[in-house]
Amino acid sequence: MDAIAAQLLRDQFLLTALELHTELLESGRELPRLRDFFSNPGNFERQSGTPPAGGALGCRSGAAGGGGGGLPGSVLPWSHRRNRAGSISTLDSLDFARYSDDGNRETDERVAVLEFELRKAKETIQALRANLTQAAENEVPLQERKNYKSSPEIQEPIRPLEKRALNFLVNEFLLKNSYKLTSITFSDENHDQDFELWDDVGLNIPKPPDLLQLYRDFGNHHVTARDVVDASVGVEDDELEADTPILGTVPVFETTPQSIEQCLIVQKLEDQISVLNSEKWSLMEQIQRLESEIDLLKNENFAVSTVYGVAPHPSLKQVPLTVSEDNGRYLDIKSSENDNKHGNIDETSLALSAEVDSRTSKDDMLNSVPSKETEKLSSCAPSSKAAVHFDKPNRKLSPAFHQALLSFCRMSADSRLGSEVSRIADSEKSVMLMLGRCLPHIVPNVLLAKREELIPLILCTACLHPEPKERDQLLHILFNLIKRPDDEQRQMILTGCVAFARHVGPTRVEAELLPQCWEQINHKYPERRLLVAESCGALAPYLPVILSMLQQMLMEDKADLVREAVIKSLGIIMGYIDDPDKYQQGFELLLSALGDPSERVVSATHQVFLPAYAAWTTELGNLQFHLIPTLLNKIEKLLREGEHGLDEHKLHMYLSALQSLIPSLFALVLQNAPFTSKAKLQGEVPQIEVTRFPRPVSPLQDVAIIIGSREQLAVLLQLYDHQLEHEGTTGWETLLWVVNQLLPQLIEIVGKINVASTACVHEFSRFFWRLCRTFGKIFTNTKVKPQFQEILRLSEENIDSTAGNGVLTKATVPIYATGVLTCYIQEEDRKLLVGFLEDVMTMLSLSHAPLDSLKASFVELGNSVGEGGT
């Protein structure tokens, strides 16, 4: 093949040589001669020359093979960088038609050249992908790889590429076997990986068979058995030299002096580690025994002594037994000749002399207790690790044999979990420390749907753990326990937060719990931000005011549910705030909430935030002198600016807020009345009519709840009606403000409304209807109706045949008719409404004024009937 290639190059059959090079490259038999020739740009520099006549270019097109033809030297402008990089000047700049007998072959030849370039580009991409994959595979440091190779028993950590590949196969297996929910959870927990595309695993990685095929194919791979044996020895330091020849009998080792020396060093170090571990655990047991003994002596609890039990069977002896926790260790058996002779215990045991003396004295006390009482106390007494005894069988085995026999108990304390299992906590503090260490490892392995079961453990540990760093980690786990907690799960977490706050107090709540809320404030999942918003409300009784956090969420969060929860939490906070300086900030938040584009948020504002804010405003004395007047001024400003186009949305916003404040205003009137001191619950309490008040949109707008109780409200209402009917309003400042300032300003605003604005007429009509129903029939007849009648002046003396009565053409007529006269539906009320409409019709006819106000009255009356009103 090399000779053929040389001949083609000599004869300048370059395209044929190029075809040969491509074919050999694809079959894996690349020729260095052709590779070097086509990789050298100097071979294709354009030179002057005349193409030979009758020459033909041979090139493979599609699946066809290529022939050979004459081509002048250096007319092929082909250059290709080494390492298969992109070309500087390529074959696509060659005008094949100049050197071809058939111009129709130009397209086919061009396609062939472009195909070659495409193959070269793909090879370059594959090479780069292979290099990147190899780099990813080699992320483990060199020293660590050497350690893994030198110690095969140490498993090398999983590499990122391996983890992604296994994740893909596991997810594929779950989907194929209809574990869809598990697959979804698995995908959520590996959000950084695309399970739809295998190429996302890594570059240039062939996809292996699925897990089932891998499992079935596992048995087909034969592993050659090695001639190895398992051996374990225990030697003293001075016996190492004597034990050296034994190693030569183990066939797995080569008995070279160097290998024997290394094995001896390793064995010596392992023995030292074992001895140190034994000493460590023995000292820990000794400390625990001393602490238990001190507690027992301080409490002087004789019941604790019953853990020693009654006298054993004569054939059995009491033996204290301690369990060593290390891997490959054995039980340390301690002998004792008699229960009442603890002082004879061997000096090598870990029992202390003071402990022995105390046990002896307690045994003496125990002997004076009747056996039945002893059994009763023994059944309820707390156990102590240092005081437990076990029966020793009557055997004569040597201690060394016992130790060797018990060494076959397979116990492990080398791992983190083994260490935790081997140390049984015997005090509240040690339990908390153990939970603090174990919970971070337990939580990720619990199903998402069941993780709320861990909340009590997390909270108790976070409350009682002595380390602030561990407490912070546990609270972080609590707030991140579930990726997207549903309503029930959030309620459980909130309940836990409140319990935590009650237990630890405001200082720790602010220092430990509040930062967790700030961390979640911008979380990508709305459920987590919802948890933060709800936490602020639930923790309001135990935290200083946290308006800034809620204000940020109200302004920035895009989720309606989150802002709704923010509004409800703001309402709860308003029930605990006592800083007057925060009043203006609360008012700004109220206006923002009322103007929110979401109907859910606005509804929550009227149900929770506004009534709670009104209650605080009432305490500050700002309800009559700031909140209501400010809203009225904003309505007037809207009407002045809206002569050519009224912003009905803002009008509805402010007027609905005023309507929601009516119950708070009426409660203030009752609580500041001259008869308040006389309102005492004595004797039979009068009943309140079911229809006395409009149905509240929220319990916080119920006048009875604002006052305190329905009974107290009933007494106040009875005195209220009597005061209005017989004694008047003298000295009643709050009611006089309603009569002399609020009502005149409202009636003046109504007179400025265009009667054609149906929405405005309806809003004000509903406002006056709720106002009159809340303040009562006597108030409506004696205070509201006279002021409207004074404005309307329905008499023949006021007829102006040229201009007409201006008030009768405004919205005052329909609002008075539908908002005031329809509040009560007795016969006399209906007659009054009919008479008023007849008078208006007469006046408008006599003055030749438009009948728009009368039409608007009937339209609004029809709407009221449709809504279930009058």
C-alpha cells in the first residue's frame, strides 16, 4: 500500500491518493506517507502552470469509488494542520470546472471534498471529547491513586463521571420498570444532570447496556481464584522477632527480607492502634462509671441499688461484664467470688475501689429490704451501665481461652456508624451529642414523603444541643428538610418552629431561627418562600418586629401564594407590634397590599391585614384622625384628577378599604360612648338580631369579636339605641366626629361623581348600605337621612326651569336611594323609597333636567336584587 501511495503522489494523482488515504484511515490502517503529505500545507501552494489536456479528476462521490486523472502539481489549494485541526485554505476554493472535461461533475467533486473535511472535523471533535473525558477521569490526585493501588482493600471514591453514568442507568431502570414516582424523586435529587440525553454524562463515553443486562452478564466473567489465605495474629512487641519465620509459610507473601520487614512494621503499628483503642474505650467507660456513681451518691437513691438484683442461685456467681466496642475485640470477663466481697476483684479490672466500696454498702442495705420490695424496685429502677452484672456459668476455662473464644464476635467500631453504635448514651447531654452527629447522616436517606417524621428529633436536638454550630446545622436541616413542602408539611414545620421558640426564648430565636428565614427568602421554589412567609407570622409572638423581611417579599416576590402568606403574616404582626414609629411603615405596606394585582392578595388584606392594622391604629388614636381621613383625601384627589378619565380601580381600592374599616369605627364609637361604664353583664342578656349587622368577610371584621364577646356587644347595643333615641349625642366625641365630619365629607364626594359611572355608583351605594346597617336604624333615620334630604331639597320652591336642580342630576340620587333608603325593608321604608323616586321624577320633569340619575337608581336597584339585596 505504501508503494501504491508513493506512485500516486509521484504521478500527481492527488485526489486518488486522498481517496486512498481516507479509506485506509477509516479502516484503521493509516499510512504515514499519506498522512504527512496531506498534513503539510506546503504541498498545495498554487503555482503557475497549464493543466494538461484531456486530464480528468478522479474522486469518490457518494458511495462511488474514485478514479485517477491528471492534475498539475500544486493546483489543489489544500492545507491541513497537524493533529487534524481546521484548514486555512480548503478544497472548497478550487474551481474544478477549469480542469474537468465535464462541468457537471463539479458538484459531485465538491461534495466529496466537503465530506472529507466534515470527517476530519468530526475526528477533531472526537479527539477533544476524548481528551476532556480523560481529564475528568483523572480528577483523583496522583498520590491518592497510588494509595489505592498499594492498598487494594481501600475502595477508591466514586468519580464524577462514574456517578453520572450510574445515575443515568439507575434512572433508566426505574422508568423501564414503572417506578415513575421514584424516578421523579431521583431526578429532583440530581437536578444538575439531564437524564434525557446520554451525552450529558460525559464526552466520548459509549453507553453501556442497561442494569439488567449488566447483572445477567456478571456471572459470565470468570475471576481467577488466587492462592490466598485469611490470617490474623496477635503478638506482643517483644515477640515480633520470634514470629518472623511464621510469615514465610503464608503463600500470598514473598519471603524476601524487605517484604518481611514491611509486614512486621505494619503488624506492629496495627497492634499499637489496637492497644490505644482499648485504652481509650476503657478510660471512657471509667469516666462514665465515675459520673454515674457520683450521681447515685448525690441522690442517695436506694432504689438504684436494686439493679444488683436478689441473691443468685448458689450454683451461679455474679460477674460484671463490660463489652469492648472495637472491631475484633472480645468481652472482658471479670470474676468475683461472692456478691458481698467486691473488694477481692482483680486489680487489673477497670472497677474502681471507691465504686466497689459503694456497691458493698448498697448490697448491705439491700439485704435489709424484703425480697418482694426489692423485686418491685428493681423493675422500675433505671439501669446503669456500670452497675449491670451477669451470671457467670460454673466453668473452669482459662481467661485466655475465653478471650480467644470471644474474639470471634464480629463487632465494628472503625466506621463512623460503628463508633456511634458502640457508645450507648447514658445521659441527656450524650444523647443530644449523639443525635447531633447522626441526624445529618439520617435525613438524606429518609424518603421525602416521610421526612416530617424527623421534625421532633431535629427540634429536640436543636433545642438542647450545647454547640451553637451544631444547632445552626440542625435548624438548617429543618428548613431544608423537604425540597417542596406541601401545606401539611409546612404546618408541621411551623408547629415545630413555634415549639422551639417557646422553649429557647426570644434571644435564641432571633439569633438562630431568624437567619434561616433570611436564607430562604429568595429560594427558587415558591413552597420554600411560602414557608418563610408563614414562619414570620407564626413566630410573631416570639420575635421582635420583622417588617423589613416581609416588606421585601411583598415587593419582590412574583408568586401570588407567597405574597398572600406575607399579607397574613403582616396582619399577625400587627397584633403584636407596639412601636408607634412603625405606624407609617405599616400604612405604606397597607397601600401596597391594597394595590396588589392579585385578587388573592387583596382579599387577604381585607380579611387579615387591614382589620389588624385598624385595631393598632385605634389604640394609637389614629383611626379618626389619620387612617380614615387619609383614604378620603385620596378619593377626593382621584375625583379631581379624573374629570376626563376616572381611575375606577384605585377608587375601588380606597373605598373598599373604608368599607372594611366600618366595623372598627363602630366598635370605637361604642367603646368611647358615655354609657360604657354602665355596660355590665347582669341578669338576662338581650339577644342580637341575626340581621343586625352585615355578614363580615372575616372574623376580624365581626363587631362582636372586636368588642370581646357577643354578650358584651348586646349590652352595648341596647344602651346605644337608648342613648340615640332619648338622650342624644352630647359629649359623645367619636359619634359626633362621624356625624359632623365623616358624613358631610362623604356626601360632598358623592355629589362630585358622574352619574354615568355605574361602577362608582355601585361602590358608594354598597358603602353607605354597610355604614347604615352597622350603625343601626335609629342612627340612619336621625343622622344620615336628614343630611341627604338637606342636600337634595325636594320642594317646588327649588325648581329651576332653565338649569334644573344640579344635585338631582348627580350620583347623589341613586346612592341615596339604593345605599340608604334600601337598608331596611319594612313597609314604611319601602313607602319612603317609592315616594322619594316619585318626587325625583316630578322634580326632574318640571325642571326639564335629564333623567340619567333616575335611570341609574333603577339600574342599581336591579343590581341589588340580583345580588340578593333589597
